[in-house]
Amino acid sequence: MTEDTRMLSDEALDALLDTDKTPPRLPATLRMRLIAAAPQPGVAPTGDSLTLARNGMARAGRGRNWARAAALGLTLAGGAAAGFAGGAAALPTATPEQTLLDMALSAPFDPLAAFAEDDA
Amino acid sequence: MAPDRQQALDADAQLLRAAAGGDREAVVALVDGNGPRVLALARRMLRDEQAAEDVVQEAFLRLWRIAPEWRAGQARVSTWLHRVALNLCYDRLRKKREILTDEPVEQIDDTPDAEAELVRAQTAARVRAAVDALPERQRAAIELCHYQELGGAEAAEILEVSVEALESLLARGRRALRAALAEDRPAPRTDSGGMP
């Protein structure tokens, strides 16, 4: 069978396909959710807790107090053992991802107070 | 099994064992090592950022759940994640047949490269539409082999087909793309455009 001469060559097709190629990148909030959902002794992650985490981060993603809501998301995902002390003054501006993760996993947390501050 | 593949398999399995025991560094290594590529696959299959993130989250959640029972040698973690994510994408695509496409946004830009970038974006959108129009399995084969840059054996394992069947899917997919993209490719310029 002969090839249709109007069709692209393999090389031309590869070049075209490459125009829609972008390097993979993991958004910071998703990365935190995946890490927060990982096995922790005594805490079983559930779909519900992850949904709550995602909602917290979606709220954060609109630009206002994202760090606090991200921490809240982590807290909900991580279960009762996780927590965050709350308070905007304590929130870091540099390398927030790891810092928030550490904070969320190490301190007590009052989610209602955090939301109240977020809405203020 | 090739030494490189065995080594990669063992490295992932070791990380997963450590993650199952609560080792956060292992968790981070697994997320950073596999998350971006799995998300890239889900993005390309679904064309919906939120849905793609949900798929990645679900795939990792399943990985974390089975981590304590993971047996070294059964599969590469990355292969397993790709397979789970792909099946989750299929589920979503079947539930929602309409494909969302991201049309390039035209922006006024007077930088010297603006026109070239616009042409590139338009070409990318055309390619994206052609790939999206492929039958599901052919599309998955193209995504795994071209965009995820996986080898034939691993892509076949993810699709749960033989390497020969994968090659057939690829050949049919590429043929369809070559035809589709040739049909609406711009006519070649006939003027020489040269200055004496």
C-alpha cells in the first residue's frame, strides 16, 4: 500500500506534536494535599478528608490568605493529629509550602477561628 | 529484567515501603518523582485542570492505601500510578463525553516574538484538537509514548496490552493524526520572498 503523499511525514508529525508539549509541573497546593494524605501512624486518610482539604485550598487559591486556608486543608486531610496554631502574623512568606506542612503537622489548630479570620 | 529497570523498580518499592511506615521524606520523594508526570497525563487526557488534580489525588490516595501491602517486583510504582490514573481518566471521559479544549487566548503583545508565539499556540491548539479526536485507546497510546516519553514495554503494561497491540494502536493513531493535521495545514508559500 502506498502512502498518501499529502500526509505528513513521521518527522513532521513529531514536530507538530511537540508544539503541544509542556514540561510537567505539580501545583504547590496539590503537592501538599498528596503529601498530607500519605500514611501516618494512627491516621487513615479518607476521600472525605481530602475533599475537605481541596475545598480549603480552593478557597485559598483565590488569593486571600491562601497560606492559612492551605494549612487548614492540610489539617483536615491529616486528621486530628495534625494542626496549625492559626494567626496571620505567624504565617511565613518564604518557602511557604514546606513551612506550612511542618506547621500543620505539629501544632494544635482551631479551624473555626481560622475561617473567622479569613472572612474578616 | 534489565538492570536499570530493576534498579528503578527497587528504588520506588523501597520508597513506598518507607512511606508506608510514615517516612515523610520518602513520601515527598514519591510525590515529587511521580506526581508531575501523572498530572501531565491526566491534564492531557481530561483537558480540565480541576478534574486532572482530582485524578492525581485519587491515584495517590490509592497508592498510599495499598502501600503496606506493596510487593517488590510486581510493578514499577510509576507504571502502577500511570495505569490507575489512566483508568480514572477513562471513567471520567465516559461519564462526560464532551471534551473541554483550551483555546489559545489572543493577547495584544508588541514584543518581537509575539507573532511567533501566537502561531505556535495556534498550532498547538490544532494538534491538541486532533489528538483529542482520536479513539480513546489510540489517544492514550500517543499520550504515553510521545508526551510521557515512556518506552513501549511500559506503555503496553499501563494499557494492559501486548507490545504488538500497542504498536498497532500507535500506528493507527499516528496515521489518523498525519491525515488530520495534513488536511488543515496551511498551504505552502509559493513566493520566493528574496531580495536581490
